[in-house]
Amino acid sequence: MQAYCMKCRAKREMKNAKAITMKNGKPATQGVCPECGTKMFRIGKSKK
């Protein structure tokens, strides 16, 4: 799944993506940027 990396300022394929639920109860996907190692988030239902 792709997400926007704030550090690289580019859309990248998320590494180690996993579905999470945010504090407000909404679904999201959390992963790591393969280039710089920064945490990435994509809000919305996970697509597999």
C-alpha cells in the first residue's frame, strides 16, 4: 500500500504495513518508509 512520507516528501510503498485503529476509533494503516525509516500513516480502511 502506498502512503505519503513526510520526510522524503514523496509517495512510497509502505513497508511492514499493518491495520490499526486510531484513538478516535477510525481505521488506519501504519508502516515504515523503505527509504528513510520514518513511520508512515494512511487514514482509512486498509486494502489487502
